[in-house]
Amino acid sequence: MAKSVKKSGAAPKAQAKPGKPAAKMTVASAKANGTSTSLGTNGTSISHDLVAQLAHRFWAERGRTHGRHEEDWFRAEQALRSRAS
């Protein structure tokens, strides 16, 4: 099978177009940029890493089955929110 060779004079690929800016900070965007997610009504914030660790534990306790990661994430947020109060 012949190998393809990149030509030295080839133009670089165009960069992807930027998407719409988010209207507000969501859990997904907080997760993407590693910031804290404000969860408590008293102004407390819980780090993304802490929520991720607890959600991972819930996933492992469920037998490591896939397809319910959002449920694990929200359960972890609720558990940490109740501890912070």
C-alpha cells in the first residue's frame, strides 16, 4: 500500500469557526475550564474536582455501567451541597 506524503508547499488547514458564546456558566463549562461551581445558597462553592471524585465513586458503586454519568454528577452535586449547608 502506498504511503501518502504531505507536500511542503501545501496550505495550512483553516481553523474551526468559534461557536456561540455561552450565556451563563454551566456545570459543563465549569468542568471544561476547571473553575469552581457555585452550588450553595450561602455562597459556598465546590470545586469541579471534588464533584468529579464523588461522581466517579457513585459510578463505581453502580457497577461501572455507562450511560448515566449526568445522574451521577447531579447526585454528587446534591450530596456536596447538603454537606456544605
